[in-house]
Amino acid sequence: FLLLLFTISFSGETRYNKDKILQGQGVDEPLSATGFRQADAAGLFLSNVKFTHVFSSDLLRAKQTAAAILGKNRFCKDLEIKYDARLRERKYGVAEGRPLADLKAMAKDAGEQCPSFTPSGGETLDEVRERARDFFEFLCQLAVELEQKEHGKPGASGRSSGTSGEQFVFPWTNHCSEAEPSSAGNGSSTVLDANILVVSHGAYMRNWIGYMVSDLNCTLPANLTKSQLSSVSPNTGVSHFIIKLENGNLLKPNITCVCLNQDSHL
């Protein structure tokens, strides 16, 4: 099977976050001073994790967060960050740049509940989930193609990511799910095909995680509550997933959530 480790970090705080103003896609605010501190803290938290790929939303707050995280990494400071519009925050249309209270008032006037309400010009939850599904399938396909290339090399004896123990020094192993693969120091032959960092946004990632749970039957930590599952992550919160593709089968990934919205670094 193919084994992917998939780590998600949410962007750091902006001035608009602090003031409870909707940003969506149309407001491209930089990180605040607090946001940069949060991003640096996330980078230190993940500094011993050797990533093979880094993807980020192309919105400024996510780009700055991704750069700060890589800047603190011991092994992959020079790894290219690939920006992808599919990772952008949910589009809120006419509500962007306005207080969150305005969105709630719009929903109430329409007889609907937040966050399922879609303001004029905004994205529906189904549209956000479709973007998330498309990007997730792209990542799985990427891993399959990498594995195929590796096996096509003359004399190839192993997978490109290797078995270096450094790659498995995950900071949450001691206080999260026991599902984490651990090869460091125990002689295990666990090999990663890809170890991917994704930096995105709160509402978008809540929909993505919802897709993995409801559509792909992702296994969750036993102590996770429903309210934790449906809540938006704190700024620079970290979630971690193990994805196994049996025989490279993209249609039936086996997904385990190791931890959700981890914020011990803050």
C-alpha cells in the first residue's frame, strides 16, 4: 500500500480575525503581530518533521504562515511551497469585509442557520466541499505517481522518502491517538511515500474534514467530541491524518485522524 502523512495547519491571526470581520477570499489581509508569533510557534512545533511537499492557499495570510513554518524547520527550509487556489477560504460574497454579526443577521432574515447560509455571491457548503474533494484526490494521485516513478527507476530498491527516523519525530505522538506510525528508534520498516503539509483556512478545512469523515469514513480519535469535530480550528491549529491507499486505489482511501485542531504550541 501507499502511506501518506498529511498535516494541516490553519493560517495565523489577522487584524480582521481579532475584530471578528469576515475575510473569505475578497479580503487579503496580512498576518497581525500575533499571527506571526502563532506561525513561528507552529513552525517550532513542527520543526523536526521532514516534509516531502508543502501546499498553501494563495491568500496572503496562509502564504505567510506557510513560509514561517518552513523557516523554523530543521530539514526542509528550502522546500518549495506550492500555492493552490483550491485551498482558499470559503467565499462569503457580499458579507466579506463585514462583521460576522452581519452574516448572522443575514442568515436570520433568510430563515436559515449559520454557517450553512450562503450570502449573495458566496459559495455554498457543497461548492467548498467539492473544492476540498478535488484537492484531496489530487494529493492522492500525486502520491501514486511518485510511487510509480520510483519503481520505474533502474535498480530502485526503496521508496523516495526513505526510512530516516528524523522524518517520524512528530510532536503530538505522546498526547494523541496511538495510530501514529513510529519508526524512530524501534527498527520498524514503516516507510512514507509522502509527508505533506497543507496550510489553509478555518471554514474551508472544517468542510474538508467533514468530507473525509462523512464521505470517506475517516477514523477519529476515541476522545473526540461532536462539538470538537464541528468547531473551527484556532489560528495555526494543527490536524494530522494517516492515509493508506491499498494497491494505489484512489477510490477507497483508508484515513485515520491522529489529532484534530492541536493547539498545544500556542
